[in-house]
Amino acid sequence: MTADSSRLSAAFAPASYAEASSSASSARAEDPFPDTSSSRSAAPLGSAVASPNGEPASGRIATQAVESSRESGNHGAGVVLTLPTPRARAQRRFVIGDGVRAFRRQHFPGVVDAEWNDWKWQLRNRVRELGMLERMLVLSDDERSAVRSLGDRLPVGITPYYASLLNRVEPESGLRKTMVPVAQEFSFTKGEEADPLHEDGDMPVEGLVHRYPDRVLFLVTSFCAVYCRYCTRSRLVGKTGEYHFNQAQFQKAIDYIAAHPEIRDVLISGGDPLTMGDDRLEWLLRSLRNIPHVEFVRIGSKVPASLPQRITPEFVRMLRRYHPLWMSVHFMHPDEITPEVAQACGRLADAGIPLGSQTVLTAGVNDDPAIMKRLMHGLLKIRVRPYYIYQCDPIPGSAHFRTPVEKGLEIIEALRGHTTGYAVPSFVIDAPGGGGKIPLAPSYVVGREGDDLLIRNYAGETYRYPDPVGGPSKVAVEAAPATS
């Protein structure tokens, strides 16, 4: 084995405690931190997940700190640990909001800061079973029945941190609707498809979508920190299925990119690529950076919003070695903008990584101009530029999430001119059938009178602009050309 192949194998080798795989096959996700038991049962609330040698996943020092805290009668609330290792010092650099800390005291009373701030602990203790949901939320009969009936559909998966943001008693509250299934997911309507964007038809290599001339979408995992009920890739996310996210597949995709000099832009997505280990993700970034015609790389992720503990100082130092690197972060509601998320986005921005937001317009979550404005303002304050609002894709069982297209135009109209232009994203439909992203906007062109173009402003006032008909430009009244 060559030195290069040794390093490649090492990058894809499982971590000793986190990626020990079960020999039993499963229809669930390629979980980077799977349970080692054949039953794959969820860890009890408040427990630490044990490694193969019996230690908690967050390490021996954290175990000693927990035991010391318990012996003294303090069950983790407000404990300041003195832990000598660099890893422990990094854990102490994470902020914890008051609401999150109160949630942890109630539902994870034996867990201290060093464990809570360990992103691998967060993934190993995700809420995945009905019993865990019932202990954290007052479930409606509709929700309870839907969870029991999921079968091989998109599973439930919520990090403890993200669970702390959900409304405990109100099923119709914004973020809760995005995480907890309801019976309407089992009702299918005309036009819905498992792969509405026809991504599979544009895959020259498994996991690589080449639709636009100069860029590709590189799917690298089916695992996410949280599973959004409206996910456009619910056909593959949370499952193993026909996609094989492994070293051999990645190498085929990289070879394809290297063989096509027209590709200048690579978007790494999934699933959520930031749930991968540092070594594996760095191998991908390094491999792409070694291709001369790849000018820049983008990462699409919800992790900064759903698992901010993942954005460690060490991880950010690794990312900054591969500039120019951009990141699109998935945000849905102002309740996601917490001290933890602000810190995570600040670390990425400080590392020179431009951040843009992607938001899916969903009924009962963010289809209100006031809520959307709060979200866009909040994003700017944490150094994230509002980029896209997507019309919800017509996946099976999504009718209860989808709004009329006019609602998206109404929201853009309520933002444009009423707040800074930096807070106004593009509203797009990702055209079913593989047509790509098509931006839509309210029309501000009223018409023509002679050589004057009649235009209106945000307040509805009409103005004239001198624009002879024989001039060099023509006005597109209905829609702009498609972009990505």
C-alpha cells in the first residue's frame, strides 16, 4: 500500500468509539455514530453513550467530572469544570443559552457542559423514538399515530440541542412542525414525486448531479443531524437505499470532476456533509482543491443551526485551509437564532467563509411576512446573508407544507423597500422535472407610455423612466432568467 493510499484509507476508517459499526444490516441512515447494539435502541434520556471500552463517548475526563459532580450533589447545573486537556478547554469555549440550559437540566440532568457541547454526544443521543419524544413533548394523537406508522419512511431524528428549541405543548408551532411527523404525511396529492427535481436522471456518476454547465452537486452522505419533514431528498436521507456513500463512490465522482474541465464549482451536500468526521471531510476538500479547474467549493448544511456544537475551533481551522470555501446554511425560523448558533456562524465567518441562508417556505412555519422579516434580520445580525427562499418541493405527503406561490411573492413584496436590500433573498422554484432554479419576483413594471417606462416603487407609487423603445435594452416583465 502506498503512503497516499494509506492516508486515504485512514481518512475513511471509523473513529474508535464513534463509528464502530454493527454487523447487522439496517434500512436506516448511514449514521456516522451508529448504535453498536443490534437493537439500535436509543440511549435513555440523560445518559452518556458508552464506547466499546465502556467509557462515555465524550471521554474519560468528562466521566470523572460527571461523577465528581454527582457525588457533590450538583447534577450539572452551572458547573464550571477544570479539565486540563485541549479538547476539554475547547468544550468550555461554547456558549449555552439560558433556555437550552434549563431544558438540559430537566431532560438530561446528569449531563455536564463538556458532554453537552460534544457534537458526537449530541448525535449519539438524538431523539429518535416515540418514548423519547413523549418525555420531551406533549404529543397530539395525530403526532403519536404518525410516529408509530413511519415504517421505512423518513425517520425522526432531533439533536438534544435542537429539541430544546421546540414548543413542548403546541403541535402547530413553527419548528415543531418541521421535526415531528403528522398523519398528513401519508396523504399523497397530484404532482408529487419521490424525486421531484429528477436529480437521479442527471447523475453521470452515482451521487454526482451534473445539471448546470459549470457546476455539480456532490452528494456525500444520507445522514443528517436532524430530519426535516419537508426534505426534498427524503427518498434517500435517513436510509441506506441504492446510494453507497463510501470511498470508492467518492473517488469515481472526483475522477469525473477532474475529467471535465468545464466544472468550476462544486457544491457538497447530502444529507448533511458536516456530520462527517474532520478527516473524511478534509480528504474530500483536499481532493477537490487538487483539481486545477475547480475554482471554489460550497458546502450545504443545516448543522450550524441544528448542531452548532459541531463548529469547533479545530474544525474551523481545518476548513480555512481550503479557501475559497462558501457555505449555504439552512434556516427556517427566528427561533433558530440562538447564542449557540451566533457563536457557530461567527466562527465560520471569522475564518473567512461567506455564509448564505437557504429557507424553505412552509405553511404554518414561516409563511408570514413578519416572521420572515424577523428571520432575515436575525440572520444578518449573525453574519449570514439571506440568499434563497425556496418554494416547497412536491415530495410525497408534502401538501400540508406547501403554500400558494403567491405567498412567496407576497413575502418578497413585504421585504423589498421595507427593509435593507441585504435582507431580501431571491424567491425561487426548483422546477419539477429537472428544470433548475427559476427566480420569481413581484413585477415593478407597470407598462409604457411612449418613450417612458412606467414603474412602481415598494409603496405602490408610479414613476416614469425615460426609455426610448429603440434603446439597447429590453425589459423582462415577468421573470428573470434561471440562476443557481
